[in-house]
Amino acid sequence: MTVEIEIGGRIHRVELERDGSRWAATLGGRTVDVDVAPAGPGLSLLIGSRAGDRGDQPAAESYDVTLDGRNPGEWLVSVDGQPVSARIVDPRAWRRGDRRGSSTARDSRTVTSAMPGRVVRVLVKAGERVAERQPLVVVEAMKMENELRAPADAVVREIKVAEGASVEAGAILIVLE
């Protein structure tokens, strides 16, 4: 199964294959084994390189992951306590050639901050028509500038932040229609 995940305006294609109780995930040509187990309110992921990729013993790292559904298809994912806003693109829409994803992408009417930070630039104005993947706002978080993009062709209905404003993870920055 192929899944596309949008994080910070970038689309990542992940190939997932079930292997008994484990999963194999391929991203950027690299395949890793993933064990998933319930842990409190979220999941515990044990991610390791494939046997043979690193000698006889695969290296493994453990991550605590929680998922908080925002809008349909949008999640605030916390990995070891660090929030990351992600949007799952419907793989059926990808097979149809609809690069915007499913109704999930078309119904997504807000652009949110993936993590706490500061708004560096607002690149659009209310009433402006924007194209899919057009940069809308730049947020600085952890000393890195993140350009947030339009999930689909839309019109900017409302800008909820100003340059220089501090924002929390999951804060709505721009509303689209």
C-alpha cells in the first residue's frame, strides 16, 4: 500500500507492506522494519533497519507516538513529545491521478502550525486566490524556517496571525475557502 503524507508542505511517499505482526516501510528508497504496539494514549514504534542492511544485527530505535485527529485526514502527531502536523493523502486518489488527494485535501480549510514558533512572514492577503502548494506563511520553529503551503487551490478567507506573532502547535494560521 502506498500512502502520501504531507508534512510542512512537502509530500512524502511511503510504501507499507505487512509482514505478519510487523510492517516494512520504504521511504526514499530505504526500507525499515516497524513494530507497532499500543502504549498509553498512543503507540510505541520500534523502527529498525532491515536484517542484512547493517551486518547481522539490525539497529533499532524506539519512538513514542501519539495521534490527535484535527480535521478529516489531518493529524497532530507527537513523536517523543515533539509535535508534527501531518495530512494523510488518500492513496486511492493518488492512483486516480488526483494529486490534491481525496476530499480530505479539498475539505481541508485551515493551515496550522506544526509546532510552537514565531510567524516570520505572511505571504498572502485575505481574498487572494492561491494555487495548490503555493507558500502562504513562514513559521520559524527550532531555529528553522518552515514554509507552509496551500493544500489545494483556494481563496484566502482569513489570516489569523501577524508577522512576529508567537504561535502554539496546532494553531490555525490561515483559513481557506
